Amino acid sequence: MLDVPRPVVEFLARLLAGRRRRIGTPKRSRALGPFRQAVLVLRWFRDRSCVHCLARDAGISQATGYRYLHKGIDVLAEQAPDLHRVLAECREQGMNHLLLDGTLIECDRVSGTHLSAAGKEVGVASVW
């Protein structure tokens, strides 16, 4: 069971199918269809499953599992906005701080709150 909403799997499957059409992959020529490939990729992100286990569960070789995983990551990465566009949008919105690396850090400490530029109260995390 994959703990991801079905529309998310279907979205990634559509992206993968579109990529296959763009590069001219014949239908039914792959070991997994786009939907099952999407499940493999999302399980890797969500469950941190080993690629060997994902490939075994899907009935494919480990090498094919890695190839399918990397193709899925590539398709998702293509959806990411261009850095210059993001910076321009942030400037237009009047943002004065921006975290660029995208790293999420788990934290169970909140040192207080303050008002954001939009006037909303937000938590201020302290990482110790």
C-alpha cells in the first residue's frame, strides 16, 4: 500500500507517459507501464525503500529499477521552476528572505512567533 493520494500517482504517470511519447517509446515495450513506474518512484521517495526491494516487488531487475527511478526523478525535476523565474516572482511579491537550498530540517522547538510581511503570525523555529 502506498500512502500517497491516487491523483499524485496519476499525475506522475501522465508525466512519464508524456516523456515516453516524446522520445518515441513503442507502447508495451517497457517492463513497467507509466503507472507502475510512478508507484515505484513514489515509494522510493515516500518509504525510503531500497531500490533492490522496489525492483523485486515490481518484478524487474535491480538495474531496470534504478533506470526507472532515475527517469522518474528526471521527469519530476523538469517540473521545477527555473531559479531566475522564482527569484523574479519573489522580488515582485516583496519577499525579503528566501531559502534557496530547499532542505527541510525537522525541528521540535519553536522559540516564538512574529508577523510575516503579509501580516500573518508565523512560528520562528530554533534549531539547537
